[in-house]
Amino acid sequence: MSDNQVDPSGNTEAFRAFTRPGPDAEAPSKVPYLVGGLVAVVLIALLVVLLVR
């Protein structure tokens, strides 16, 4: 009779997944960086327009 349980120490990736205490953490959102970049571009464009006048 075969054993259907998989030994988690069979390879490193499976062992790390087996010993991990919880779910993977989500990557932080990039929205604040996009908003900040857009604000910076608008401010630089306004500065250029005011200096060229």
C-alpha cells in the first residue's frame, strides 16, 4: 500500500511553504507613487509655464 502523504522536506520550496506560518504578504500598492509622480509632473509643468512667460 502506497503512502499518499507528500514529504515536505522533499525539496526546498515545498519545505518553505510547509513551514511558512501564514499566507504570503501582499505587495504594497503602487497607487501613492503614481499619484505623487503625477502631482510632481503637474507642478513642474506649471513652474515651466510660469518661468517662460
